[in-house]
Amino acid sequence: MKIDFKYILAQKSIYIAALSACFIAVVAFAVLSFLITRDSRKNNEGFAKKTFFQKYETLEKEFRNIEEYQYLLRALIQKDGLKNYKEYSSVLNNMNRKGSLLPYSWYSYYDAASGKSVSNSTLSDVLTKKSENTRYTKIENNRSGHFRDFLTTRKDTTYWVSYDSLVLPRKNVLYYGSAVSLNDLHEYFSNIDKSLNNYAYVFTKEGICISHPEKKYLGRNIFDFTDIQLKDTLCSTTKAGYTEGIGVSEYLNLEVTRFVKPLKTDNFDGYAVVNHVNFLIDESVSNTKMYTVYIFLAALFLIVAVFILFHRAANMAYKEKEKIQSEKNLLLVENEKMHRVEALHQLQQLKNNINPHFLFNSLNALYMLIGINKDNAQRFTMNLSKIYRYLIVPPQENIVPVAQEIKFIQQYMELLKSRFDEELTFDLIIHNPKSLEKRIPYLSLQMLVENAIKHNIATIDHPLDILITVDDEGITVRNTWQPKTGEDVQGAKFGIDYLNQVYDFFKKNSVNISVDGEYFICILPLLE
């Protein structure tokens, strides 16, 4: 019996290679599982912080809106005194109802002689009628807004009331202010950011809860029903400006990551708390682990099956595929070269048109200037000869350093001043000197300045102002928008088409053109 040792050795080597591949796959997927789990938890923790900032910004925005409403009310009342305070209050409340705003205004006029009060809200009883049945909680406020605040409960609804007073002759007093239903505030915050896996509440620096998803906690001290401690409010001791910790939610009875950050406006001094549910993070990580195991088992099976059963066929298919891919890449490279050559040819044709275009416009301007002022015409001719040296040898790729174009446009503006004098003003601002090392299309600034002069009125009574600003990412050319009658301000087809084709060639954003009020603005992106 003849034994084919070469065949046996070949089979053994295949199995050894397969076992080696399995071992490597096990180690690789174990490491991958660890890395995915770590990165998933890190990403989820980052997501928790991101949603915290989003929720905090929403809270801060609404509190500032309430504060701006109070400032508006104060300005109106103190301006006219007793003249129109009823009308102001009525108009503001009507606007609030139509705009679905949270605060509404109220007033109470106390007549010292009669001892009677005229009011449009029962909330003012706290100020004018001292009753034992009246329940209210004073909110300390030392902020610059100078409004006084308190909480009062009427018919199972707690109101946050801010008020000010105007002392009048004969000891009469006008109380006025705004009130926000904490139930409405709760409903508002419950209906925004529903997709976020967190909830928020706000409390004053004394611990009085202003907003909370659970209505029964409104007006209560948060230190009585949460596990927040005073050290959690010491945000000034942290670099980030807020504290972060793990706690148990009084609302969901689940473990949460708690963020506490001061919430301060001119008329409010307190804290915002955002709780992010941790089980969502752990659930996401567990799903990632499970998916990783499934991928590992499937990949391991496929590796063994393919390696043993289709080793040779896969090897031949890989070589064939590699050959086809190589030929395909070669065709793509050749095709890219052809497109680049064609684009370069188009740019070269455009570049050949630039110098005659510039010279034609310059000679046309010289012709007009000769009939107006011969001395300026002579000076114009000398400057033109100096400037035209820049045009004799244009760059190969149609782009030049920003510093070179800035120097040229300064010379060009001196040329134009010979013609326009007081009819034209020019300013140059360089915010970032490093931008001068970058590049822009050849003669781009000259084309934009030329278009501004061509399409806009420039007289002594209505001078044409041109401002060039060099920033980090681009150059802004801004000129006053006073178009000539019957002309289109964006009709500079030659120059704009040229610039757009240059930027397209270098795969950069095109020129950005807009009209903002009294100015026509064109932004040129910078090229590296």
C-alpha cells in the first residue's frame, strides 16, 4: 500500500493553518469586544454630557425669556406710571395667550386713603391682604434684576410670582409683576427634548423646587426628597463649572448620572439638575457585547469552512480579483489624468483671456480719463505700466499667494484713485496674518473690485466704499450696493465663472455671493 506523504503533509498544514487562524480570530475578537465595549461606554457617557448641555441650554433660555418679559413690563410701567398700566397688562396678556408664552402680567393698585386695592389677579392678595390662610414661600434673590419673588399656591396650583412696586404720592402704591404657573412650566419642559434619555428640574439656592417632572415635588425642598447633598452644589470648585455624580432617581427609582450646574440670570439664582438614566447606557453596552459575540461565532465558522473547503478556489479567485482590480485602478488613474489635462487646458484658455480683458478695461478707463483730467491720465498711465508687469508672467496653476494679490490690489486701487478721487474709498483689514501665506486665484481681487466699479454708482454724493477683509478661512470683498439703473449686480459673468472654475479644479467650495442690506458681499475661500 503506497502512502502519499506529500498529500498527508499538505492536509496537516492546512489544519494547522486553520487552527492558527481560529486562535488568532479568538484573540482578535476578544480584544475587539473589549475595545468596542470601552468605546461604547465612553461614547454613551459623552452622549449623556451632550444631552445635559442641550437640556441646560433649554432651561436657561426659558428662564431668560421670563426675565426679558419682566424687564419689558417694568419699562412700560415706570415710563407712564398710572397712565396706561391696565392697558399694558391687558395687551401683554393677550399677546402671551396668542404666542403660548408661560408668564402673564398682573397689577394691584393700593389706595392708602381708602385702604382698598384694585387688582386683576388674586395673586396680589399676598401683597395687599395679610391673611393667615394665604400660603406663600419667599425666594431670596440678590441678583441685579431687583425683582422680588415668592411661591404661592392657589387651587392646587403653585405659582412663581415676581413683582416690583411703584410708590406714588399720598402713599399710594402700584404693585405689578409677572406670574408663571409651575404646572405650565412643568408641562413645557416635559414636551421638549422628548427623544433625550434624561429629565431635568430646577431649584433655588435655598433648595426650593421650581420645576420637576413630578408635580408633587413642586415648591418642596429638594434636599428632603432627593439624595442631592450640599457638596453637589459646590460647582465653583470644579474646572468644568458643574458637578457630576451617580445617584438614585427619586422620580424613576433607577440609577442615574446626575449633573448639577448653577442657573443664574439677573433675577434668578439657583441650580439646574439633569439626570441621565444609566440602564440605557448599560443596555447599549450589553447589546454591543451580544452583537460582537454573534459576529465572532459567525466569522469563526466562515473562516474555518472557507479555509478548509475553498482554500484553493478562494486563492485563485483572489488573484483574479486582484488582477481585475489592478486593471480597474489603472483605468481610473488614466481617466483621472485625462480629466486633469482637460481641466488644465480649460484653465489655460481662461488665463489667456485674463490679460486682454484687464488691458481692454484699463485702456477704456484711460480713454475716459484723458477727456476729464490730463494730469490724472498721465499718472494713470505710469501706474498702469507698473501694474502690468504683474500680468506679464501669469502663474502656471492660476493661483498665487494671498500676500502677492494683496500687494497687487493695493497698487491697483492707487491706479483707480487717479480716476475716481473722492468718488471711491478703499480699506484693507487683515485679521489673521498667517492667512497671507495661503493662496487664491490669480487676479481674483482685481476682478471683484472691477465688477464693483462697473456695476455700481460712484459719485461724490454717493461714493463707492470697498472693504477687503482677510480672515482665517477666506477673503471677504464688501462694497456698497448702489447698482446702476437697469443693470444686474450679479452679472459679472466672466470673472465669477473664471473663479468658480478655478475652485472647482482644486475641489474647493465656490465663490459665495450675497447681498446683505446696503452691501454686496463676495467671499473667496483660501487654498492651502
